[in-house]
Amino acid sequence: MEILKNTVVTLDYTVRDPEGNVVDDGANPLVYLHGGYDAIFPLLEEKLHGLKVGEKLNIKLQPDDAFGEYDESLVLVEDRELFPSDIEVGMAFERVGDDGEDDMVFRITDIADKKVVVDGNHPLAGMALVFDVTVREVRQATTEELDHGHVHGPHGHHHH
């Protein structure tokens, strides 16, 4: 079966940076609902369309097609007193958006004196990514999966 709209696709994959360093070793296969459900990067989904089980794809995504360009305006310096006492560099927290804006995840990148530096960029923002993908399985999506817009069952979403 080939990858078409409304199929559930299982991919074996690795993701590397342009220098060949592994960013994601793909320890667990990627399982997603194909056909514009925003489950994976649109360009990757477009290039997978029509492939069959066993076929391979190697594609380099530029930042605009992956996690976006690095946005300096998402690096903020906040007062230390706004945070719990046990924070550490690397911790992440969600800031709820104002007026219906999307919630954003910020990572703590530095703690100094009475200030905390937080970064709302994805850790891979600004980076090109090289995907090595092998199509492991393709099946028709169930009615429930189509209604919900995502995969259910093993490796997929289990509950609501």
C-alpha cells in the first residue's frame, strides 16, 4: 500500500544536523496520520506521499521547513523572584498566551544574580535537519482516527 491521504504511516527514521551529528536516533518509530493533519513537517509529508513500504527517503529540511528561524525576540530576561526556588538551567515551563495566543514553552538558559534568561525558541530552531526515513508500514486509518485527526493504538494516542 502506498502513502496516500488518510493512511496511518509508520516510519523508521534518524535525524541529523548538517554536520552529521544525530539529533534524534528514532529509537521509537514515528507513527502519524497522513494527509494534512499537521502531524509532521509539511515538506516531509509532501515528499513521503506516494511512497510504499520499504522505500527510503533522505531529505534535508531548511529551518523554515522545520522548527523555524531562531528568533532573538523570544529570549527574555526575567526577575529571579518570578520563579520557584528550585529552578535549574535546562528546565522548561509553559507560558499561557494572552488573548487566545498559543501557549509557548520557554527553557531556562541562564541564571545569574537576580535574573533568569529564558528562551522560547525550539531547541532546534535555526537548524537545518537531515531526515533518513524508511517506510515500515502503511495502513488505512480508522473512522475514529479520521474523526479525531490523529493515530490511536500502539505508538499513537491512547486516550482523550
